Amino acid sequence: MIVSCDKSHVEGKGKNHLDSNGLVGKFNRMKCTVSPGKNGICRSVAPVILPESACARISLPGVMDAEGRVDESRLRMHIFKNGGVDPKERGLVWRFLFGMYPCSSTALERPLLLEQMAVRYQVMKRKWQQLLPGAVCLRLNGTDEVSYAQGMNDLCSRFLEVLDSEVDTYWSFSCYMEKFSKDFQADGLYRKMELEAALLKELDPQLHSHLVTENMEKITFCHRWLLLGFQREFEHSDALRLFEILS
């Protein structure tokens, strides 16, 4: 499958944030075409940007104030107590939960933030297109380069599915990786499994004792569970809920 985008509007300098003449409006009108692969299947491509997310309001009680700021502790408490969020609100909630929008930002500030992120993304994307094919690396905001590791695509695909936007997916996934990049390194994942074993010993000593008897106390079988957030162990809808709860 071949995907091509008309980037002729990227160079423009709009003054407005969300109107059709601003940069966001121009990104939103970028033409994307999809050519079928050998099997003849055509698939839709996520839009580059969703400007309406900048001004949308979260309806969860007590989570967002009148100016659009989000109380992160209340948001996380709601997710934990209710086993996730309503799928209809998941896209907007994830933009705050994973750090794309600072919880302290207001509804008036976010359109400009989104515009800036869109411009930065397009600049980086052009550079990536010039460098590829080659080694796939992720340059995270403010961190060193992290080479691609197995499982990153599973995580990134969740963001693309839920957020339905290239720009939003990149920045949300980037924020996630800044926080959890060590999970994709041996030391970080081993440390996580050690904590899992200690927690199991505290909560279910009988099961932990059985694993010790079977020489399985290092619980290396949990590797994929912890790395992918149970993506392949549960139904997809349940895996999404677990992902937002555990994150």
C-alpha cells in the first residue's frame, strides 16, 4: 500500500488558529491518497490533524474547569475507579492523559499549541522522508534517540486508532515513550518484572510460593504482558481500558 500526501500548504504562514485560512486549516485540507497493495485492499488514512480537539470539553464531572484546564489527579482517579473511560470520550481524554496537551493549558491556549505541534511534525516528517530508507529511530522530545524495538508498533497503533490523527498520534506516543522508554531496554524491563514479583509475593503469597517451587519466580513469562499492556491477552476493547488504567 502506498500513501502520498500533498505538502504544498505546509510552507504557509496563517495568522488564525482554527479557521480555514490558518495553518491548522491548511493541514486539515492536505490531500492524501491511498493506492491499493498487491492484494487490492484499500484502507483509509488518518487525517493529519483534528483541530476540533483543541477546544472540545471533557464531560467527566469535576475534571475540567470553566477555562478548560484539566485536574489530572481527578482524571486518573475517574479512570481507575470506573475501569477506563467511555470510548466516545477516549480520544479527547488520551490527549491529556498521555501529555499531548498539558493539563494546565486552557481552551484558548490549545489551538496555538496544536498549530505549533503540527508545524514541528511536518518539518520532522520531511526530514524523515529524506533519510528513509534506513535505520528506524525515534527522536523523542528532549531525549536521546531510541532505536526501534519490538512492540513499539503495537503501542503506536493504539494511539493512531484512538486519536485518528498523525500529529496527535506522534506527540502522544512521543510523550508516552519519554515516560516508558526504559521498558524497551533490558534493565528497565527486568526491573519491572522484579517489582511485579514483589507485588505478587505481597498480594498472593501462595501463588508466588508455587512459582518459586517451579523455578519461575523471575516471572519472565510476564515480559509480553508488561511490555504491551496485555494487548494480545485480552479482547481489544478491554486491552485499551487496561492501557489507560495502567498508564
